[in-house]
Amino acid sequence: MSHHNKSHRKIKDHFISHLAVLFVATVLTLLSPCAKTYGDETSQPDIEGMQSIAAPSLVESDSAYMKGPDVVSKDKTLKDRQIEPFSEKNLSQDQQEPEDFLLGGEKNRFTSKLPRYGDSFFKTPQSTFAPVQNVPVGPDYVVGPGDEIRVSVWGLEERHFSVTVDRNGSISLPVAGVIGAAGLTFGQLQNAVERAYARFLNEFDINVTMGRLHSITVYVTGNARRPGAYTVSSLSTLVNVLMASGGPSSSGTMRNIQLKRKGKTISTFDAYDLLMKGDKSKDARVMAGDVVFIPTVGNLAAITGDIRTPGVYEMKGKNIPLAKLIDMAGGLTQRAYKGRVQIERFQDHQQRIAFEGNIVNLDADAQGGIPLQNGDLVRIYPVPVANVTINLTGAVAQPGEFAIEKGITKLSDVIQRAGGLLYMASDTAEITRVKVTQQGPKTEHITVNLKQAMKGSPADDIKLDTNDYIFVRTVPEWDLYKTVKIEGEVRYPGVYTIAKGEPLSNVLERAGGFTDKAFRRGAIFTRKAEKERQQAHIDETISRLRQELSMATMNAVNSATKSDTADAARSQLDMQKQFLENVQGLKATGRIVIDLPKTVAMLKGTPYDIEMTDGDRLIIPTRPNTVHVLGMVQRATSLVFRPGQPFSTYVKMAGGYASYANWKKTYILRADGSTVQAYRKNRPAIVEEGDAIVVPQKILSGIGARQTKDLIEMISQMAMSFAVIDNIVND
């Protein structure tokens, strides 16, 4: 072994000894009567956090979707519903599937909270819609104080300069002097500058442009989301101002927004023209002192279900026909069922169904002309789904659900659609069929010959029925590969495939047998199933320990006559919980103790020539020539193995017992994984090569019962055993 490997092993051995001391020291602290105080408060759950996590989505589930009228909350009017918050983040994931868009948009659900149409547009961050400063200025732009004018003159001499309109509305032009600018349109200003220079210059060219523009103050009043005074660019329009103020509030109209100037309404803007048609022709430019007034919202109607844009819509006028609302919402989706439409209406302080029928004819003189009133809610139902499918599983290329024609589609048809049979498929398949009878469902199992079915035999290539479950079997006991891993001192270590029932000796023969350095007595054989059983035992032991410690501590607290004694008991509870947290992550190894003879041939026929299973692992370590001394000794270390020596010899070589050593409980962890007491009939046991001598710490009497102490010792021994195995496995 190289110097590096020796140093590495020493470090791991040192770690093992300290791990043992840590566990035993923790035990001592748990049961010692002089521990710190631990309060008996129990942690309270974060109710608010739980409620925030469990907050329901705005979109109802599929089951609620099929319930119909009862889904919409009955304690709120339509106007109440439309002011509820709405966020696309709250939409369920199944609304984003590609097939939904092919069918006419997102998969809609009847919702108890509908978005108001247009709200999302005005909730866009303001900076996105800030007016641009460097766009060309039209000839009708009105110049005001603060505007920058850029002038370029060519002729006998060339001049380029910029001037700003001052508070008096004038600009001072080099050579030409002062002229009035405020109140002029940009076209009028260009002519005025040219005339001013024509008085002093001959044969010249001039260019007048606008630079930085001045800001103006406009006012947003009425039912705005954020009413107030806004300073905006002089290029701003009515829509720019609405965006800055957040648009209409929940009580504000979108269809009759007024722009007032000097007490008169100069423009009326319908936001639906912009949102539905892209028509911005009524978007007038604002001027300083203008007022944007948003009146109260008009009549409302909502539409939900299988419509392209569900939401709450504002009607222009007292009412609108049903066909108009459907058109405003983008029309019906492909899955919409014209055979059932429902209109819910509030009348005389009661919720009623005003109409339920079909809308096959949406003409004005038919169902499409049904007048909608303020507060109406229209539900568009989906086409009833009546899937006729079967399930195909087992040894086929693409198992899954397949649509069939009842009484026409055959078994061979479905298998061909699934890509055919796999090479390990059996000759038989099983069809489970459930028939409806007046006494209840009747299940029958039909076995068919697949070879004959694929050839078209009527007896086997049967016609399928709705919800048939077809299972194509594999050949008996089919499992493509099962593998085991052989590591360490064998001639050809690696991963080997195994046949069913193959013994350990066969695999070792395939691995070339043991090398001369093999330490067979220290072989580590692990199995997944055994690891699971051991882990279950560990978890059960820790659970029992938790109960024992809790009961013992609480009994001690209740029976304490002095405050100091009660405080000490509570302190022990604190330390006990810390101990339980430390051992909670204890992981089983799945080791099975085996005895490997000198040769593989000698293993055959013995109880240790066990049948291999998938995932088994065998590690044959190198001869260690050492003995470990761990726990409560003066110096935990690894010593050179001396044949025939008792454990006491090695304890003396480690400096003897420490002051808190429980020497009567000393045990020997054998290299093969077994454990024996160090004293047998008052005689010290003989130590063998690779063994570990463990001296536990004395557990002081305290509040713990005898059974609790035994459990703690058991867990400590488990931890020590697992640490030693981990040292060998990961070496």
C-alpha cells in the first residue's frame, strides 16, 4: 500500500473513532441530570403561510367546469365580480396546451372571477407607453414655452444655432432679433423665422426644426385608477395620459372617456375602438390645462365558457343583442356547443336563469337578437364529450389510449396502430371488458392468441368494445438484464449479468476467483432488499426512542418538586431532541454476513453460496493486518494485528480505558460484520485480523428508563458498525 493510501486510511480510522465518541457523548448528555433547560412550548404552524400556499386559483377545476350554473358565486353581482383581481399567472397549466389554440384559443372554464375587458391593457407599466421625444413634429404642433427651436442658415455666411421659447413666448434670433413664438403652430413658426431673416439677408436658405419639446400639465379626474395632475410631453395624446394614470378604475367607463378644454368637451374616446379594431382616430392630442374626465361605467354583461375572450364587457347603450356580445368576445371556439347556452340574470333581488336553449341561429330576428340587460351572465357550454376508446398496455411499441369504432375496430387494428408487437411479446393477450347490467357492472376476462389474431382469425381477432383493457403479455419471467457488482480482490472485478437462480460461486468463477491479497473474512455483501428491511428497523428503533425519551422527560418534569430539577429535566428534553436529529439521517448498509472459504470450489453447496439477486454487491478487501481500537480509550488508534492476542492487550496498547469507559460493555465488531461481547464467561475474547474493539461510554443514571438506555446503546452500535463498513466500502 502506498504512503498516500496509508495516510488516507489513518484519517478515516481517526474519523471513525471520533464518531463513536460523539454518539456516546451525546447519550451521556441526554441522560445526565445536569443538562440545560428546554422550554415545553410546542411550535405553532404558520397559518397565514399555509393559507397563502393553499389559496385557490381563479380558474375552477374540470369538475367545476362541468357543474354548470352553480359554479359562479351567488353572493356577488356581476359588477362585484368584474372588479375582482385577475392575473394570467393564476390560470391552470392545462390552459396552455397547443391543441387548445387549434380549437379556438385557450381551454376556457366557467370562472367565478372574470377579468374586465381592457383592464390588462391599462395595467401595462407606464414606461412602456411613454411618448417618444424625437419623433417628427407635424405642422399643426402648437409651440409653447420651453420648446427648443433649431435654426440652420446658409448663404454668404453659414449659421447653426438653437434657441428656447422663453416664459414670455418669444425667441431671440441672432441678427434677426426677437419674435413671438408661443401659440403659433410649427408651420406658422417656420414662416415667421424665414420672414424675420429675409429683412436682413439676401439669397439665403433656412431650415427650422424642433429640438427638445416642452412639458405640459393635464388633469385626470372622475373614475380613474390614479386621478391627479400629470406632467407629460407636449406630444402626448389622450391614450398616453390614460396609460400614465392606469386607465379607468373598476367603476369607470371605457366607452365614453371625455377630453375637456376650457370647460368644453372637445373629444369623446371609446377605448373599445382601439382594443377591438385598432382604431386610434379619436385619440386627440392634449394641451396644457386639458382635463381627461372618466364618467361612471355603463351597463355590463359578462360571457364565459367556450368563448375566445371570456370577460366582463361594457355595453354602449341600455342593452345589446346576444350576437353582439359574442362578437365582442371574439366569437365561439371550435368546441362550443350551440345546442346549450344559458343567460343568468338578477331580477327582483334574485338570481334567475332568463334563457336556456340553443343559438344555432344567431341572426337578429332569432336567438342572436336576444337583448341582454345590465348584469347578465352568458354561459357557452362545450360540446358533450363521448369518447369511445380502449387502453392497450404491455409488450407493444407504443402503448396507450386508442380511439375505436365500437363493434368495428378489431384487436389487430389497434396493435398495428401501436407499432406492432415487441420481440419479447407472448403469444397470448388478455382483454378485460366491463359490461353494464341492471344488477351492476360485470367484468369478464378474455384470453386470445395473438398469432392467430394478427392472421385475422375471427375467434381471436375479436371486435373491441368501449373501455376494453388489453394487456399484451411478455414471455414468462421476462427481465432483460439483472446485474451484480463484484469489487476488490478478484481477478476480474466489474458488473456481471446473472441468470435466474445463479449462485454466488458461479459469479465468482466468472470473476476469476480470489487474488492472493484477498481478505475473505472481511468480505462485505450487501443487498437492496436487506437494506430496506434494515432501514425500516432503524426508523422503528428511532421512533421508539423518541417516544421513550419524551415520556421519561415529561414524567420527570411533572414529578419534579424543585424548580432546578424541573429545569434540568427540560434541558434534557432539548438535548434529546438534538440527539434524535443527529441520528435521524442514519442509513442502513444492507450488509449480510457471509463466510467465504479459501477457494470458490469450496463455497459450492454451502449455506453461504446464496442465490444472487439484481443489485447485489460483493466487496473483497485487501488484508488489513490491523486491529482498530475505538471509543473510550486513552488514544483511539489502529494497531498491528498480533495473532492469538485477547482484546485487553490492544486496549492496553491504546493507553487503557478512559475515565468514563463502560468496560463491561466492551464489544468486538468482527471483520465479517458480526458482533461479540469482549468478555465471554469472564474471559477476554481473542481478537482476529480486521476486527474493531469498541469501548462505549458509561451512561449516567438520570431520567431515562432502562429500556431507553438499551435503545440508545443499540443506535450507537448501529452508527459505529455503519461507519466502519463505510470506511471499507469507500476506501
